[in-house]
Amino acid sequence: MTKKNGNGRTTQGLRDILFEEIESVRGENSDPSKSMAVAKLAQQILNTAKVEMQFARTMVEAANAGTPLQLGNLRLGSE
């Protein structure tokens, strides 16, 4: 786990970073564009976590129902 300023790559670490940024903005020690970038990145991290949690739930539900989930071929990017 990579750490910067004592914050790990966990939801707690993300909360710590966001609160530090809020405190920085409130103390007028932050660049507004940096704060906006931090907020957008945090939202993307949270969106990814939500998708991962939904996928895990779906896999458990399918396994419990005795119907294994079949995933198709998904090609990303251009060829």
C-alpha cells in the first residue's frame, strides 16, 4: 500500500485527503483548480468502488441462485 502524508489507499485515506483539502480551502491555502481536481478524482475513485461492490454482489447472488454468471467478451480501446 502506497502512503503519502500518512494516508493509505483506503476509503479512510481518501476521507483524510478530502478533509485536508477542505481545511486547506477554508484556510485559503489551496489553489481552487487543485481542489476541483482532487474532488473529481475522489468521485471517480468512489464510482469505481461502487461498480466493484455491485459486481461482487451480483456474483454472490448468482452463485447462491446456482446460476453462474457468464461474462461476454469486452474489448476496450481501438484496433
